[in-house]
Amino acid sequence: MAKAGGGRKKHGGEIGGLTQKVSIIMTKYSTPITIILLIIVTAIGAYLRALPAMKYGLELDANDPWIAYWEAQYFHTHGLFNFSGLERVREFWWPVGRNFLHTDYLGVAWLAAATYKIGAAFGLSLKGWIALFPVFAGTLAIVFLFILVYVATGSKLGGLVTATLFALSPGAISRTSAGFVEKTGIAVPVLALFYTFLILALRNKGRRSLTYAVLAGLTGGSIVYLWGGYHLVSISLALIPLLDPIFAAPSKRRLIIYLTVLVSYAVVAVIAPHITMRYFIMGLGAASILGIGIYALEVYIDRLPLTRRILENGVTPGFQVWLLVVLFIAGFIAIYSGLAAVNDRLLLAVGIRHLNPLIESVQEHQPVSFARIIREYGLALVLALGGMALFLVRLAQGEVKFLDGLTKSFFYLMALFLLFANKQLAYFTQMASLYMTIAAGLATADFVSGSVEPVGRAKKAKKKARTSEHEVADPLKVLAGMFIVLLVVLGAAYYGVQSYRTNEYRAPQILTSGIGPLSIFTPSGKSKVLVPLNRAWLNALAWIKNNTKPDALIVSWWDYGYWITVNTGRKTVADGATLNGTQIRALARLLTGDEGEANYILKYIFKAEPNNTYVVFYDVFEGVVDKANNMTLLYPKPNVLQEPQAGIPGAILHGMADFPKSTQMLRIAYRIPPFARSVFQTAYSSMYVDNRGQRWLEFPGLVGQPKENVTRVRNALLYKMAINGIESLPKTAVPDATCASILNGTKTALMAVAAARSPTGGYQLQYVFTTPLKSFKPVAVSISCPIVNQVGNRYNVFAVVVFIFQWTG
């Protein structure tokens, strides 16, 4: 006699009675269990993101957050709808100025100012309030991504997998940590909402469908004000309609939905001052119009005599796949040939390099190793790849329904594309983590779908709630679900520990001068990790604010422009963006050329005023303070890239800040080949033969041979000022408490590590003699010593030194 549920056989014996009971209980009470687990995961994710603020205080991290804070201050002071003062701000990019309406995304700053009353109620400053925005965004993203995957699949486990991986994966946390007010991370929850509304629009009918379509378009359009990733919205609106006919015949209803989303998106986007209709004609916005336009043709293809002859069977899945391949190839040709107007970052993402030495000098534009990708979001990648394989099998067997197939094919393709883009440059780690965690959740839903199903009649409870019995329908899927749960729990524990360790040592850059955690040995011989907190930059900024005129001009490498202007109010020739390549090239030539060229650039290009213009740069030094002999010897912190081997010289890179960055300055200034793989064996490097006859390549070439290279380096403004600045320390030092007493009264000299070892061990040092500066004089040298080890009357120090030179004309 057939049992209720269509004669389905129970599988309790096959997988064990206990397993069956656990599976059924977990299914029966899935909603409260899911809510509890989601709250726990969200709380842990929020804690990890807030950890830097809990350890080091609410401070802004990196460079870009400072300009977001400056913009928020502007809106808070001048009013939320007063944009006129942002059209030409002369303090940035002097003497040209900067139009923030066209060169930045103001949404984050505007939101911070608009909601600051909430922060003020908790006693937060505006800076502290905006510093918390990444934590808010990351926390919301965890919840919204759960909702997205649940709406797409109906799988609570799939949603939890995505939420857990995004909450704990280092790659997902990196741009949503406290203080790092970075536009990418803050846009993530908005992007998740865009996809959720779009899926709901396709799932529903009538007015509700159009309402969701409008919400999707408005949400996608709002990203235009937050982040340049609105390009992902355009790509999505191109790709989804092109994937649509693979899973169902094109329909007028879905065409209306796509058009509604596109129109809503475009209306919001073109209002932004930095977006025009040209974006939808020549930019990536045109791709969305093209994709939906092709879909419109396919909807009405039966009414066109010409296409009816070519496509006798209409738009088949096979035809659509080939069409996608052709469009993909055509798109790459358009990008490579320059026909498509796309930015340099997208060109780098598709593997086109050697574009611009300035763009390629940015750290986040460097390629990423596959090992790092595994560390950042490896578990999500493994689950996603497994889901892709299962999806292809189901697709081949004809088991994929329309919306399920459309959603999964889209997110799987986007995950693969962002994986490729992330391999090309580190900037895409956050987005690759996002799409890969979504793909992992979708894969999980596929793995466990139908494992436990309701059977029998629904029964009426006393409170008129409806309940139903459940039984194991597919034991293999139950086992797969348990395995995934175990894998995610173990992976989450591993990622959680790694993310904790990373954020535990993630102090704001202005408090570390950009120096990462250091591994040092304690007096007992044990190794420990030290966060090199120091006040070198804070003291330098305070000196500039208190000792220069309000209209003074500060010349520094573009990395520090935001720090200087926001904290001192002084104008700079370059801020933390890379907007004006011509001006940055002039700045690079100024810092790496001789005094004569520097004078010309300051006078005629930067319109600088003598005695009211200052050059600021910094680096990291090690050395010995010998109180007994009243002498301090400092040398740029050496980075031994390789030891000498048979016939191969060793290599030493001097410094940890502007000395290493000068490799990019030289490339941007075209003083060395701009895309040379190595700066060694160039006109600014040298070779030194140590006392054991081993050869060492040096950059910058402060010591060694050939003599003309060493002379060129010692006369280049950046290095020449460093040598003079170290020698001026007794007169110009602005030390903090960590090194004030030990430096007091000592003579100072600059040395360089000529070789990494000597017969007695340690470094082989050589004096670096200087020549006097004619047009620049050191007025302040801010020095901070996060590491000081005393041995009798000698102190071994690790010092961060910020140099401030006045241009006398």
C-alpha cells in the first residue's frame, strides 16, 4: 500500500536514524535556527571589522578616507545642498585646483554629514562617525547578501554560507574595516540590494514586478554617487538579458522589466555631475543598452521576415550561446583597440598593461598571486567551482528552470570574471570576494536542494498555524549538506582567526606612517609582532600647521596630499588621487632631478612663492645612538631582496617609504625605462663589492660604482635632502618622547648599508657624504622611534623621519 507522499521510500536506514532525525529537526525549525545563526555571524563580522577602532581608536586609515572626511566637513559646515564651493577648490592640485563635483563620489561624505546627528548623540566627532561607516556597510552587507541568496534560491543554508564567508573572509573584510572609508566596501550592500530587487522583479508579475524593477534601477543608479563600480550595474544589465534566452523564450514581460530597470538606472545616473549621456553612448552604459536592445529584437524576431528566414526555429539556447561568444570577442576587440571608452583600471583588469607608469605605480594595481587569492577567499572559490560543475551537469540534463538558471549562470560568470580581474590587480579583491561568496551560496543551494522535503497532509495547530511533516528525500544531498556545513564551520574558524590577527595589527596608517607590523626579537630571544605606532607624521603635520603661513604651499609625493591639506589647511600640488598625470610627472621630475630643475618646476609650473613653499617627504631609518661618543649614525632601513649566489650579485633596496617609492617616481619622470622590470642596473643604481669580494646591487645607488651613478643619486633632490636632513638633526629635530632624550646633543651622520654581512656579522656600512643645498634648507625634521633597544650607553633605534625643507628660491 502506497505511503503518503507519492510512495516515496524513507531513507532512515541508509544514512542512519540519528542523521535522519537531525536533518528533519533542522529542517522543521530552520527559520529560528537560521535567524540565530545569522545574528551570530553578523555580530562576529561586525566585531572583526570594528577591531581596529577598538584597539587604536576611531581614526581614519589609509589616504582616501581623509578626503571623504574633508567633504563631510564641507557639507556639515556649508549645508547639505550647497555644492558650489566644491567646483574649484584651490587647496588641492595647486595652482589648477580641483572640481570635486566631477572628480569624486560625494555620496559617502554627504550621507555622513546628513546622519551625523545620530553620531553626535553618541558623543562621536564627525571624523569618528564617518570612520564607522565601513563597519556599518560591512554589517549590512552580511544581512543583505543572506537575503539575496535566499531570495534567489529559497535556501536558508545557501544564504548562511554566503553570509558566513563574507562575514569572515579576509578578502571581504579588507575594505570594510573601521577607519578605512573606502567607497568599494560601502557600495557592497547597495549592490546586493540591486540584485535582490532585480530577481524579485523577474519572479513577480504585474505592478509588483514593475515596482521591484524601479527599485532595482534606483538602487543601481545610487551607486553612481558612491563608487565607480556602477560599471558593474551596466555590465549586469547587459549580461542578464543576453543570458535570459538560454533558459526560456524571450518574453515581452521580461523586456518591460529590463527596460524599466535601465530607464530608472539611467535617470538617476545622468543627474550626477560626473556622468553624462555620453556614458550610455560611448562608455559601458552603452553595453546595457546593447544587451537589452538585442533582447528586444529577440522578443519580436518572429515578426521580422528577414530574421524569420535566418532563424527558422526562433532564438534557441544554442544560438544565444554562440551570440554571447561573438559579443564577448567583439567586446574584447573593442576594448583592446580603443573603440570602447573604458578607464585604465578596467584595461588593467582584462590584462592590458604598460599603459601608464603612473597608473601602474599604484599599489592596488599590482597583480595578485594565486596563493594570496586562496588566503583571501579560497573556500568560497572551491564551493563555487563545485557548484559550477554541478550546474553544467544539470543544464546538460535539462533540469534547470528559468530564473534559477539565469541567476546562477550570471553570478558564476561574474565570479569568474572578477577572479580573473583580481589576478590582474589587487584592487578587485573585495569585489571578487563578494561575487565568489554569492556563487558559493548558490552552489550550496544546488548541493542540498531536495534533500529533505515535506510529506503528508498539512495539519492545523491550535493557533491556526500550519505545520507539516518532513522526511529525507535524498540521503546523498543530506550528506553533502552536512559536509558543506562542516567545511564552512572549519573554514569560518580558520578565516575568523586569520581576520582577527590581521585586524588586530591593522593600525591606521597615519599612526604607523604606513609601516606594517614588524616581527622583532625580544631580549629573551623570542619573536613577537610589533605594531610600530609613532607620531612622526602627526608631529610633522602639527609643525606645518603651527609654523607656516595659512597660504603656504606644501610639495610632497601625491600619497600624502590628503593628510597634509585636511590636517593643516595648507595647499598641495597633488592630493591622494591620480587625476593630473602631467602635474604628477612634474612632481616626480622635481623630486628626482637636481636643484636647478626643481627651481624651474617650482617657479614656472607650480607657481610657488620662495620662503613660503615647503618640500615634505619621509623614510624609515635604523641606526646606533652612541651617547658615550656623542654620535648618532643612521642608515635607510635595508631590504635585502636577495643574497649573492654563484655569479649572481645580491640586491639591497634602501628605505621603506619614499626611497623605494622613488622607483616609481623615476619611471613616471621617464628618467629610467617606465616599464622596466627592475630598477637595478639603471642610471640610479650602483654596484658595491664587499670585503669578501661579493657583489651587491644597490638602489638608490648611494654607495659603490660607477661613480657617475652615485654622484647622480646624491645630487637628486630627494636623496640630497635626506642626507642633509639627517646631518641637520641636532638643530632641526622635532622628536617625540620615544627618542627625544637619546638624540639630545648628539652629532648625526647618514650611512648606507653597502653589504648585508661583514666578517663579524651584521651590516657593512659606509658613510654617505653630502654636498650643500643652495635653494632648500631643512627647517624641521620630525623623528619618532617606535623601537629603541639600549645596550649600555648605546641605543639601537628604528626611526621614522619626516623631513620638512623650505624652498628659498
